[in-house]
Amino acid sequence: MEKALRQSTLETLGLGTVLGIFKRGGLPVETSDMVDRVFGPEADRGCMVISGANGIVGAGKTMQFASRLEPFGITIAALDFPGAPAGITKQYAGLASGFGKEQAAKIMNNVVQFTYDGKSLPRQLAAMKPRFLLEAVPEIVAIKKAHYETFRTAFPGIEIRSVTSGFPSKELGVGIAHPAFPHESNKVWEIVEQTPSAVTQLLWSMGMIPAMVSDDWSFVLDVIFCGAMQAACRYSEASNMPGWKVDKYLRQLLGPNPFRAHDAIGTKGASFLTWSCLEHLEQQYGPLFKPAAGLVDRKDSGLSWYPMNHLRPMVNWALDEAGEAELQAWILGPLFQMTSLMLHEKRAQLTQLNRIGELCAQFKNGVIAMARKLGTGKVLALVAAYHKLQPESASSPWYPEEFQQMDRPDWQQLYVNAEHDGKVGVITFSGESYSQEVDAELNRAMDWLQAEGIARVILSGDFHFSTQLAGVDMADFFPALERPEQGTALAMEWSLTARRLHDEFAITVGFVHGKRCLGAFFELFQHCHYLVAVDSADLGMPEVSLPVVPVMEGCHWFFRKAAPEAWPKVLAMLLEGRPVKAGKAVGWLADYAGPLDAAIKACWAIATGESPVPMRPVDASPLAGVPAEVPGLPAANAKVEAGRRAILDAVREACAAPLSEALTIQAGHAGRFLGHPSCKGGSIGAAFAKTAV
Ligand SMILES: NC(=O)c1ccc[n+]([C@@H]2O[C@H](COP(=O)([O-])OP(=O)(O)OC[C@H]3O[C@@H](n4cnc5c(N)ncnc54)[C@H](O)[C@@H]3O)[C@@H](O)[C@H]2O)c1
């Protein structure tokens, strides 16, 4: 029988567990099958219609669907009014730079643009047999409903989804597929359906990220996105702090800069949408959501939130401690009250609720992770402080008891999950970067599997939210820029976590199914006894380009797992920072690489003890003959050169030591370099500077 630490997000899509993928030896559904189900069999294919196709959402989604459906010969009928601004044309440059001119033109061959008067559909549409309508017309309920009526009359049985920001499915009478900005590239969709449909599974199979949410006003994303904007407006009005400066504080506190985001999307349209979501939420839930006065102004005037650069004063000032506490109450108080409402209504599974804020609203940590970090007491105190500042909001729903549940596994395992079938376990990652939070969750997942008696474990992305494993969360390094000893402590801690994969389980297999596995995640995966990857995945250590010294034993572990003949390639990977395709890494960085299905099968065979490939053992003795240079390495800028020297020092010392001592030696190098001027002057220092107010 299968058991899980918490429900996998994949299961919410009706696609089974991650363990199921490995046991089955393949994905639960294939795009070609889902295309057949949504658009009909090849001999009787219909088309997809996108209405409002020249709008902000419509144009972006036309690009996204056209590029993904082109291989299946599905035509996109792009429908809008005559004279609508040419949104699709504007998107073309991006398509051409992403796919190359030739392929972009081929994709556009499958897009047919129609105009009409909003009432009678173009005659020619019928010949294209519309099967699926993605409606992206303005956020006005009467317009949307009339539009569905027109389509249902002409094409009974057509599948319809609305991209609405806020109206529930029960108001519109169609399913919801709410996408996130920027629409041509963001893959996340909030889905409202009774049960996950073929359309939703098609999105998943095409590499998008559908997330099931409940049928409540504004779902999850726009409660968070509009809620942050609302909080920012109210604080700005109460404190008289201009929006651009509030943005600076919010970037530090939360991650997003809501005023800038509204201007970037388009001040008038975005302010209207935020106002519209808040106004409907206010009708449902009261004054917590009452649109701030400034927002009402902007949706009418369309004046941008940011003044021109020269109108921002040069003389800067910062809030004192009491001022910062008040700012936190104004911003976090309402956000946590809104979060309690979403939790109470079970708007989404917690990992999804959390990740939606991170992937679509620029939150550094989603609202759930933020609350967990602060702890129940602090969250409740922030809401209480907010109610003192804004007493009306206290009359809106507020469920403090939701924050008393933080011990539950779904609260505890936001980014890392574990499943097992009694013999083999799988640990899955739902995020893309390694952080303190991920490290703690990974340790808990390993503890759980051990307590369950599982000794064979696969490490993998979650086949849903994690499309790549990209390295570290740079914010975790910020404290070490001033106190390198903290960097050393962090490197020690993470390396000890990684070593558990090697020391405490009978067989561990790292499985890379996404686009890339880099940096700390790659070091972590190297600690598994085996590494299996899809052959197109990029594997590598970009640390030197930041520059930073690898924190999880990369300076000696890779050498210990590779034959001496491969050592020059390992050193080149570390000093150049360029990734290697998994297909070219077999034998020195990976044990098996192949197409996805074959890789899944190989991974399962290894995990179940029927390995088709030999293991690369870790050489625990001091290594002799590790190269000290990479011949022909092109010169780089001074910071990168300093990084190279530091990495070389770490390689030399950690490789010359036995395995038992190498961890401490490498962690020392990694920590010390975080305090080096070249590191502070590089990408990490720059990212840190951006958070300063
Ligand atoms: N802007 C965003 O970032 C965003 C994000 C998520 C969801 N949404 C939702 O997307 C929908 C569209 O918003 P938008 O920002 O793209 O608006 P938009 O004004 O940019 O685009 C709307 C388009 O619809 C066209 N249109 C109007 N009536 C039509 C009709 N009857 N038939 C066909 N076309 C018609 C307009 O000419 C325009 O090109 C709204 O429901 C909104 O809530 C917007």
C-alpha cells in the first residue's frame, strides 16, 4: 500500500502519485492522447478559439498555445473586435527570439485571426470545428455571459474556460482557467472544475502548471496579488509614503513591488482588475477588502503609480524600528487575515496556495511559508495590531485557529514531500531553489522514510511545480556577506544533509526530469548513489559566475565519484560554470541518461535493486593527481577570476584530505568566500543591495 507524508500536488490533478510514475514506468497521460480528447481524433480535429485574442491575456495565451499545439496541427482561431490594438503582432518579436524566425513563422501559420462585431460569429469559423474556447474578454460579467451564449448557440457542446480574474465558476456557468502574468511565459493556471478535466490534463502534459482551486471569489492568486496591493495602498495613504518607496519596503518584506507591477501590466487595466476583484470580495467578506481610495482613482484616471524618475527625491530616509513594526502590521496583518480566510475555505492544497504566491506574485516565500517562519504567536499579534490600525477590518472573517495547525504535515512539507510503497520511497521537490526551509523539510522527509523502514529512495522533482532545480536561494547567503562564519555553518549543515543520502540509505537515486539541475541541487543529487537524467537536461555548477564557492561539497565530491581520466572535465565544469548535457555526462556526472520514459524505467530498476548500470563509488581516501588548472580556460573578469582561485584552493585542499575531513574543509572555503569583496561585488551582493531600502 502506498503512503505519503502529505498529498502530492500531482494527485489533485487526477494524475496519481509521483511514485506511480516510477512504478508505471511512464507519465500518467501523453499530450497526443489529451489532444485527441480535447480536439477530437486526427481524422476529425477541431480548433481552439481564443476570444479577446488581442488583449493582454489573449495575445500572450495565443503565443503559448500556438507554440505547444503546432506539432499537433491544432489551429488557433484568434477572435477580437476590428480595430482592437494589435496585441498578437506585439507578441511576435518575443516568439521569434524564443523559437527563431523560421519556427516562429511556422507557429504563426497555425494562428488564424478573425474579427467580428461581438454578436454574430464569423462564418468561416464553423469550417474549423471549434472544440475549445478560451475566453479572455473584459472582466464584465454581462459581456462574458453573452459571449458564452453566442458560442453555445453556434457550437453546442463546445468546451469553454474563462480566464476571469475573480468571478467564480458558479457566477459565469463555465469552468475557470485563470492564468498569471506575464501571459506569454507564465505557466501557472488556477483551475476551477468539479473534477480535473481533459483540458487541465492537457495543460499539464504540455508543460504548464495547472493548480486546482476552489470556486470562491478571486480564487487564490488575486486574493494575494490584490490583497498585497490593497495593503500597500492603505499603508501609503495612512503614512503618506509615496508608492515607489512603499514598493522598496515591500520588496524587502515580501518580494513583490505591487505599484511597479500594476504599472508594468498597464496601470489602468491592472488597477481596474484589482479594484474589481476587491470590490467583489468586499461584497462577500466586508471591509477587509474595501478598495482603497487611491485604487479607485487610478482605475478611473489611468495615471501611472510611479512618478517620473526625476520626481523621486534624492534625499533618502528610513523608517525607525517603531515605524517598521507599524508597516509590518499594515502589510502582513491583512495578508494573514486573508490567508486565514483562504485556509478556512480550503481554497487550495497548501503547497499550491504557497507556490502560487511565489510563482505568480513575486513573493520570496509564499504566504504559508511566511506564516510558518513567523510562528502562530507573531501572526496573531500582527493581525491584532492591524485591527487596531484599521478597526473596520476586524468585522471581516478572521480565523485565527487556522494558524494553530502548523504542526500538520501539509504545513510542514510545503516544498518537499515523500511517498513510499513499503519498499521504495520517493522524495519530491516542489520548488526550484535550495534553501534553509528546503533543507529542513528534506531532513524531515528522510526521517519519516527511515521511521517507515524505507532504505531505497528516489529523489526527484514533483512533475508539477518543479520544472527545474536551479540552485540556491541567494537570500540565504545574505547574512554571510557580513559574517562569513554563518556561511560556513550553513555549508556544513547542508552538506551533512546531503551526506545522509549517501550514508543512511541502502540505495538512493537522483532523478532529473526537468530542464536543468544546477548548483546546490546538483551537489545534493550527486550525493545519491546513482544519478539518472533525461538526456536533454543541463547539469552543472554555475557558482563561479556569481562568483561563490560551491557549498555542498562540490569541490571534492564530484572528483571522488569520477575516474581520474574525467577529472579535467570536472574541473572545467567548476571553473567555467557552463552546464553539460546529461547525455554527455554519463560515466562521470551521471549513471544513465535517455528519453524520459527510458530514464524513468532505468531509475525504477536501479531503485528496486536491478540496476542496469554500475555504481560510481565515492573514493574516501585523499586524492592524488587532481589537476590544478584548465588548459585554455578563457580569461574572465576580476571577480570571476577571484572565484576561480577560491574554487581551485577548495578543490586542492578538500581533495587532498580524506572524506571524513573534507566536508569541514570545503565548508570553510565556501563560508570565507562569502565575505570576499569579489563575492560581495558579484551577483549575491547585487541581489542583497536590491533588498535594501
Ligand atoms: N491583465 C491581466 O494580467 C489578467 C490576468 C489574469 C486574468 N485576466 C482576465 O483576462 C480577461 C481579459 O483581461 P485583459 O487584461 O486581457 O483585457 P484587455 O482589455 O487587454 O483585453 C480584452 C480584449 O477583449 C476584446 N473584446 C472585448 N469584448 C469582446 C468580445 N465580445 N469578443 C471578443 N473580444 C472582445 C477587446 O477588444 C480586447 O482586445 C479579464 O477577464 C481579466 O480579468 C487578466
